[in-house]
Amino acid sequence: MATVEPGSFLTLHYRLAGPQGDVINTFGGPPATLSLGAGELSPAVERRLVGLGEGARARFDIPAGEAFGERNPDMVQWLARKELDALGDPDERYAVGEVVQLPTPDGQGQFAAVVQAVRDDGALKLDFNHPLAGQPVTFEVHVIGVLE
């Protein structure tokens, strides 16, 4: 039976939840595939996978701030409407609580932020912290397959 090691390629079902409930849960659909160490999961979550074998099921309660770091107030910023328009659709309307996808500066990827406020001039107050930053996290996993 194969065991999860750093660098393993995995097929698994997993659930990440905070005090308000699930942030991601693959148990009701197709399993996820990922490569350990590629940054798809936080290092604290990945460490809990190492040593698990194929077929293993586990649940881990990760203390506040360990899984996704502490909340950083510097990662809450205002973005002017003209900057938003340059990044996407000028007719787009935004609502508090909505997740906005923005391109990385090099244009090669995207990152997400949660809208915290919308001003009359259309500027958005965006929170770039991970939704589970500073919170305790429950991580449940079912390791389906391991390729080393």
C-alpha cells in the first residue's frame, strides 16, 4: 500500500471548514487530484497528509491561525472603480460578500478577494486574506490514491 510522502501525487476527497462551515468540500462530487508540495494546500494541511496510506480516512482540528496564518489588516485595501474597469467589465456590479477574481500583476494567474464594502463612486474595499485566516480549521480527508 502506497503512503503519502512529500511530492506525492494524490487523489482524495477532502473538506476544509471553519467556524462558519465548509469552505471547500469534495465529498459530494468528483475527488480532487493534487501534488503535495505544489502549494495547492497550505503547508499545515499538507503536513497532516504525510504518512497516511491509500484508503485512509482522517479528521484533524487545526488551531486558529496555523492552517492559513493570522489575518493581516494590510491585506484589506480599497480599489478604485477605474482600476476595476481596467481589469474587467466596466458594467460589472459588485455586492458585499461577493468573491472577486483579479489577475495577478504578470497576467499569468488570478487571486481572489472578498468585497467588504462598496462606495458610491464604485470603489471596493477588498479583503485579500484567505477566508480561513486566523480561524480554527477542521480538515477531513479520504485518501483514494497515492502516486509517488
